[in-house]
Amino acid sequence: MPLPRVVLVVAASLAAAAPDAARERPFVVDAPSDLAHYLLAELEAAHGASLPPPGTSLAILATALKLWLSSLPDPLLTGRCLPAFIGAGVAGAPPRAAAAARDELPAAP
């Protein structure tokens, strides 16, 4: 399944603000849900042919992405994968932890 454009637009916007993202930690703090829902609805209505308005906070972008992910009917990762991904995300984890997490992913159809 191709990645929906709304995800690409939000991810690109977050990546463009990478220096600020490390400081703001946008995935830790939830933005007001009404703003995130509005942004998500606008991006979905435009089928990815628009960008977030200038000045949109990183927290709103991240919250919109989390809302989209939580709307999926099935989780992206199964519970079986969770321990490997937590291990790979721990500060100072060896590179082989990331490889182990990747190996836990189900094969693409």
C-alpha cells in the first residue's frame, strides 16, 4: 500500500524543522486536538496537494500525524515487535538493536 500523501506532507514538514524538533519534542506534547483535526481534514481534503499553513507548530503537525495513525484499522506494528523497538530506542543502544528491530517487522505483502 503506498504511503498516503498526508503522511508525506506532515513528515516532510517535520523533517524541514529538524533543528527545532529536537528542542520542542513535538511527539511528547499533544497540541490542541481541534487544531490537529482541522489540519488533518484540510490536508486530506486536498489529497496531499497542499502544505500546512506557515507557522504551524511542530506539536500540531505531530498530533495530526498521531491522529492519522490512530485512525488506522490495524496497528502498524504488532505487540510481538514492541520489545525489539523499545530496545532499539533506548539511549546508547548498540546498532545491532536497530537491526534486530528491523528483523522483527512482518514481511510486506
